[in-house]
Amino acid sequence: MSMEGVCMLKIVRARDYKDMSRKAANIISAQVILKPDCVLGLATGSTPIGTYQQLAEWNKKGDCDFSQVSTYNLDEYRGLSHDDPQSYHYFMKVNFFDHVNIDIANTHVPDGANPDADAACAEYDRIVAEAGYPDLQLLGIGNNGHIGFNEPDDHCFSKGTHCVDLTESTIQANSRLFDRIEDVPRQAYTMGVQTIMHARTILVVANGPAKAQAVHDMCFGPVTPSCPASILQLHPNVTVVADEEALALCEL
């Protein structure tokens, strides 16, 4: 494990959200250009939307071709079908897939509509492994340090795709996307930390003051399951692109 106070991750400082989005999109587009049939691991939430918009703009200009790319999303709410407007499958469609020349058959999201959690998670693990794991995995980070829906834990890091009970802080954070907080699902299927660590390259995006403590703990804190993102210190190729506010507690 890395020593507390020593950052093992590459940190790219951005001026603001727009700059963060452009810098992150540059890294993803470089991966696609270098390997046109690459496997991308994708994330949802508000943070990566600007990155997806930038990639879509470059795709329309002919600068970034997604026609051979395949994608695997981190997570999905349990109990929501793919066509539910609150599902992450739908989120990816309206925020990215509809705006680039990707083959929708090559896009994958855990099957939240499958009530059999064990079967749904095992199937997702199988197809991600068959794809050879992502060449590049895009991650956001939660206010509590979660990656995907891997919530803080007292004992261990998660392994494969699994069903998780969402913490109250995550439910509160996600409630902005729902009409009522009562409508926010309480469970989700998510890639495990071990699965995420199989990616050859990892890109983390973060912005805003609410992420400052989590970003500090991810980069400079001890490696502990109480901050799931801290495990990234043990990965050989991680880049964090964050704006000034998210890096406020980091001495760089």
C-alpha cells in the first residue's frame, strides 16, 4: 500500500468544469484513435456529461470515430428496465450513444430489469471478462469516495459485479435526478472494485467543492475500503482530471 501523504496517481489540474471535460475527452479520444476497436468502461452521473458532449462534438467533426468501439457501463439501478427514463441505460443513450456513430449492439449496461441479482451479476461479469476488460475505464467519484456503486465498507473491497444497498448519502445525491426522493431506487447492480482494477487505464473525473475531501482521500489517504476510490493508488495507470475546487484540499 502507498504511504499516507504520497500520491501515486497522475493528477491533471483543470480550471473549471468545461476545462475538466475537455481534458478528459482528450484522453478518451486518444485511446479511440490509437485503438479504434477499443473497449471503453463508461460512467454515469452529472460529472461525465460534459466529457460525453465534447466527444460527440469531435465525432460529428470526424475527429473521433466510435464505429468499432464497444462499451461496458459500471452500474445500473435494480428494478429499472432499459427504457425507463431514470435508468442508466437510458441516460447513456440520451447523453452519449444517440450523438455518436457507435453500434448500439456494442454497448452494454447491467440488466437492472432482471430480478435475479445473482444471475444478472454473473452474466455481466462473464461478458466483461470475455471482452478482455476495458482498455480505458472512466470513473466519477462519489462524495463518500465510492466508485461505481461500491460504497464504503468496514472490512473489504468488493470483487465482481454484485447487488448493493445504496447508502443514504448516495440516495440523497442521486435524488436530484428524480421527481421525489421516494422514487430513487435503493439497490443497484455494480461492477466490483476488483473488476474495475482489471482495466488497463483508469480515468477519474471530479469537479466542485463537494468532491474535495473524497479526491484528497483517494489520492493521499490510506488505502482502505472506507474510501473505495483509494484502491486506485495500487493501479499502475490512473489519471485524475479535476477542477480547482475538487483539488482544494490537495497540496500539489
